[in-house]
Amino acid sequence: MSSSAGNPKPAVVTGYPASGSAYPYPVPQPTSYYPNGAPPPPPFYPPPPAYAPPPRYNTTFLRRLLSIAVAVFILLGLLALIFWLVLRPRLPEFAVSSAAVTGFNLSAQQQQLSATFDLNITVHNPNHKMRIYYERVTASVLYSSDILSENSLAPFYQGTGETTVLKARLAALGWYVNSDVVRGIESDRGRGDGAVRFNVRVFSLVRFRSGAWRTRWHTLRVYCNDVPIGFGNGTNATTTGYLLGSAPNKCVVNL
């Protein structure tokens, strides 16, 4: 009995599959199918940009916010200008109404000065709608541009149209002065009236207020120049001097 009958061999299949069976891969189109004889290249997609611009709504929001801030700033400035024009604040008026100097002693060799200055400074508020507040008030006495004595004064307040008299005492004990001051004072005392002309300075922080409206703090500068103090001359010279003239010495006020 043949061995092939018990172990049949598998049939060998050659050639193409039978008609009607599915081909495992898509059938490529013939070259004549394309107009140029070759398939077109695959579509090109550009890579995403390295930096994406911010969304448009962010820029629009910032512009609107900036426009609102500018409008509010302009409105506040116009309101402040209107209040300023309506209220018309005026600077206070300062004048040295009286002055006395005692114990005046100038040593030319040692270039030292000792003296006590008692000043009455009249302050008037000319405003009819504005009150004035004064803080950090200081007063000083100078000869030319050299400070001889300086002192702090108490803060004070002025209602509309009020007048206040500041009493300032400034003392110099063995205060060193330069040679120009010594020569200048000796020259003044040698003249006809023996008057020495001092300068008085007042500095303060001030604020104007009317009702609920008020300004910010400003630095007030007061210059009272050439305040004459008579000591006499020659044998009539004394260590005590007083303000010459009957009218108060008006001061220049700057803000």
C-alpha cells in the first residue's frame, strides 16, 4: 500500500487568485492616469509658529482701560481747576510788626555773636472761603545770607479773614560768624542811625481747605528782607536794639 495515501501532501498554489477574490493591497493607477505622468506630491502643511501672538481681545481690553484712566485723570484735573477758579485761594500775608534785640555782643577778634531776637510776625489770611493750616513752622534770623539763629514755632490754624501774631524768640550764644558778617555789622553800626539790617525767614507746610475740598501740603517760604534794628552809633551804641519805623515790614511770600 502506498505511503502517499496515508499522508497526503498539501497542494502547491501558483499564479494569481481566482477571479472575484479581494486583492490585499490597493491597485496602483497606471501612469497614463495622471496628467503629467507622475502622481502629485503630498500636501504641505507649514509648521506652527514658535510664538503665538496674544489674543486680540487682550489688546482691546488694555486700550479701553488706558482710555478710561486718561479720561478720569482729565476729569479730576478739570474739577480741581474749577474749584480753584471758584474759590480763588490767595497766599497769606506776612509782616514783621515789632522786633527787639537784647544782649547784642559781637566779638570781632573771635568772630562770635551773642544776641536774643524777639520778633512779632503778623500773619493774615485774606481768603473769604479758604482756611489755612500751618505745620512744621520754622523761623530764622540772618545777616545777608548767613544764619545767626533758628528756632521751631508751634503749628497753628487760621480761619477765613483771620489775623495771627507769631511770637518768635531766637537766641544766639557765642555763634560763630565769618569775617564778612563782622565787617558788615560794624559798618552798619557806624552809620548815622546805627541800624543793622537783618533778614527774617519763615518756612512752613501749609494746606488750604474749604468744606470737604482741600489741597495737598505745600511748602510756604516767607522772606522778610532788610529789617532795620537800631542800636545807636558811636558813644550812643548799646547792646539793645529795636525795630525802626512805624509801619510793619512786609514780607515776600512764595508757594
